[in-house]
Amino acid sequence: MKLQTRRNFIRSTAMLTAGAALYSFPAAAMPVKNAGIQLYSVRKDMLADATGTLKKLAAIGYKNLESAGSEKGSYYGLQPKEFKKIASDLGMRLLSGHVHIDPKNWQKTVDEAAEAGQTYLICSTMPSNGQTVSNYKHCADIFNQSAEIAQKSNLIFGYHNHEYEFEKENGQVLYDVLLTETDPKKVIFEADLGWMILSGNDATAYFNKYPGRFPLWHLKDMSKTLKHSTEFGKGDIDLKALLAQAKQAGMKNYFVEQEEYTLEPLAAMQYDLDYLKKL
């Protein structure tokens, strides 16, 4: 990379191949600009010292944050406005948060997300049980209603998949029921690419069938043999090929997520971001 001839070679070839797709991204979706992290990736660190962990993530280079439920709540023992200020002082932003839908407390959940300065509010699990088309249609109705309430506070509501949504009833994929029964103007989808692919599905096929429906991604690498996540480049997910599909998917922001590690969690987050920089 230090040699001028090497730089010229990379520039001339990358523009003609997959690199050309990267240059077509909107600014917010560039691989390392406004890099995001799902805080579940450093869940123990956040519970032990939320402020200190955020400082370390900022030093690594992460800009956008997505919270997850914890023993200390969605803001790891901090108040929503307090979390917002700490992140802002570090040059970061809590862009999104994972929550459960509880009809009795949904307005409170929305209000707290607005106080924290979030743009997105993402349901991370199905609000009712039942691997049936009927239940998934019922959940789609709940999502539409929840999204209407969130919109009143200028929040965008969405759903995050795991692997079980890709099960079928009478040949019908349950995840597809959510996509077809929810209002595209109200409900977005956060594609967990690892679980989507490990469940035997083609992410590109979903991006082509439902273009623009996936503005948020969980970017992760996973071992198909062990069926768990790992550092980028150590698993079986072709991240570069997926990033080339960002425009078709409608991807605006991604969050690095890693649930299992071969390194310490914070070291893994450094490793993953360094890997993206190399892409």
C-alpha cells in the first residue's frame, strides 16, 4: 500500500469490480463512516461500566449506537437524557434501541426513546407466541399500531429478525407474512444478516423481492458449522458481497453485532472495525 504503483493498481481495478458498488453507497452507509455497534456485543462491559465502555467504543471509532435490553434496562442504568448527553459528548449517538412490545408500557417506551434522541425503535422479539401464519398476521397488526404511536414522536418503528421467522406453515414463509402484512410507510425491517443466511436464505433475494425495506442491518459474521458468531472474516458470511447490495436493500445504517468471540469483546469490536476498513 505504500508504493505508488500499488495504489494505482488498487484504484484502477477496484473501480471496475465490487469496489464500484461501495462507492455508490449513500454517505451514511459507507463501511466505516458513522460505523454502528449493537451494544449487546459488549453487554457485560456496559453493565459493569456503561460510561467507561462508551468511551472505549468512541476511541475505537464507533459513531452510532444501538441499545439492547439489559438487567439495568434499555439504558444500562442511565436515564435516557443522561445517556444521550454522554454519547453526544463522545461524538456518538444512540441511533436505535431494541425493545419488547408491552401495550401497557408502549407509550413510556416511546417517550424514553425520544428523550434519548433515537431515530429508530426496534422490536427484537415477536410480541406473541405461535409459529403460524395467523399469529404472524396478528403480530403485523401490532407492529402497524405500534408504529403509528412511535411516528407521533418522530420515531421509526421496525422489527429485527432471528432465524425462527423463516420457518414455514403450509409452504408459506412466516417472515414474508410480516413483510407483506405491515405497512411499508410505517414499519421498517432490520436485517440480521447472520441469522438470515444461517437459516438457509439468500439475503440478496430478499433485497430484490422487497427493495428498500431494510434500512438497518446487523452486520455480523457467523460459522455455519458452529452456528454462532465470530470476528469478521473468521466465519462463512461474505460481508463484501452483502455490502454491495446495500443500495437495493435500502440500507442507511448498520450495526456491528457479535454474540460469541475468540477475543475479548472490546478487542473483537476493534478487530471488526479494522476488518471493515480493509474492505
